[in-house]
Amino acid sequence: MAIIKVRDITKKYNGFKAVDNVSFAVKKGETFGILGPNGAGKTTTLEMIEGLRSISKGQIVVDNFDIKRDTEKVKHIIGVQLQSSTYFDYLTLTEIIDLFASFYGIKVDALSILKKVELENKRKSYIKALSGGQKQRFSIASTLVNQPKIVFLDEPTTGLDPQARRNIWELIEQIKSRGQTIVLTTHYMEEAEQLCDRIAIMDQGKIIDLDTPKQLIRKHGSGSVISFRSKEKLDKKFLKSIPAVTNVSIEDHKYILKTSDEIKTLKKIISCQEKCQADDLIIRQSTLEDVFLNLTGKKLRE
């Protein structure tokens, strides 16, 4: 059952289409990701669904409420992550939670909400006293004040170190386990693979494809990827002639071969080791990064 229906939405700025005829549906209880580089239209799409930005064309329905007609009703059933810079420096975390609750005309147990994100010991602290990871956890806590049906997270782990990022992933999975629907944007392919049930790949205002991570990789991946370094300068034409190789790229003296049959390709590399002089050889399976490169011709974080 779809809790969000997006139909043919477009957003124009002085003739420029930031979002171009986009359609998709979000199922109740799933984590739905929008994956794409900066400027792809991810945030604009989210803001239109949240009722924070007008729609130039199309329709958005959130839990049976039309976003144009029932904006206030929608705002009461969603939680939207804000950046830490938008909070009040002179209020403690508890006071900010209480303030947000007043916007909905409700009273909440601020300590209980802070416990959900493991910040109960910081309840009397100010935003500026928190680490980057703690700020992000608090920004997610603020989305839970009104017990929303849908939580929107825009780049929830940008700027965090790997450990802090994984802590946020665990928090997002806990929110999902309570039955809430999550819609998030990210430009980290590993994050999308880890968290999302389905992913819309977006570039230049359009959705290029939408499916589960496994299906996207199956449809658009390149099988295996073999990379190695060589002291010799290898000819691209020669590398493309290696059995099962479907694509060749060269980055900083590293040769990257996409192959539909890693065994055949490896046998050839080993048999011509005198010429290839392959070193630091790595074999891996295709990822969403490879999918994005195949679909758009560019890397996700160029």
C-alpha cells in the first residue's frame, strides 16, 4: 500500500527544471531512498512532498491528503529533519524539543525522545556543545516529536566520520522497526544499499530507474570488477580484447576492468603476466556506484 504518491511533478526556476516530470510511490513502512549527486533535484523533491516548496506541475498525495489542498494536515503526520544551524543557540535540547511540541499543540516527554537517540545525558546541553554525530542524532530526534507516520531525512550522514555514520544507520533502522515510513536522500551508495528497501536513482532532475538495490545491481551492474596496478603502460585496446571484459577505465596508473566472467578474465591476466605485470589485484562485485556510472556516465560524487 502506497503512503506517498508522486505523479508527474515538475519544479521550474526561471525556466530551469530542477525536477522534471518525476513520478514514484512510497510503500507504507519501507525505507525509500533517493540517490544522486548534489544538484540532482533530491532535496527539491523532498521539499515539495513536505509542503515546503510549491509544485510547478503535477500532484503529490501523502496518506490520502493532497499536498496542495491539505498542506497543514500533511505537516502534522510527517517529521522533517532540520540542519543543526537552524536551531536556537540559547535553548537546551530539552527546551528545543518542548518548543517543537508546542508547534503541534501537544506536550511530550522530551527525555523519552532524547533516550531514543541516546542523548538523554545531553538534555541540558546546547546545540553548539554537541559533536557532529550528536547534532545529527538530535536533528533526527526532532523529527519524532509529533510521532509522525513518515520521517524525512535529507543527507542524514553528510560530513560524519565512518563510526558516527554507522551510529546514524542504526538509529534509522530502529525508527523503521517501529513501523514508521522513512524517505531519505543520500549520495553515499553504501548508505543506500544498507538502509533502503527501494531506491530511486536521480540525476539532472529526472528519475533514471527505481528498484531494490539488488535488482538495480542485477539490471545495470557489470558483473565483477577487477582492478590492478602495472609498472608497464598497458594499451586500452589490448585490455578490451581480454575475454569477458565489457569496459576498461584507467585511474592514476590503476587499470579497472568490468567483466561478465571474472574467471575467464583472470586466466588471461595471469597467462600474460609478463606483459601485464599486474600488482595489487582486487576483485569485487558491482555496487550501486557502478550502477550509477553505467546509467549516467559519471561517478556519484564527482
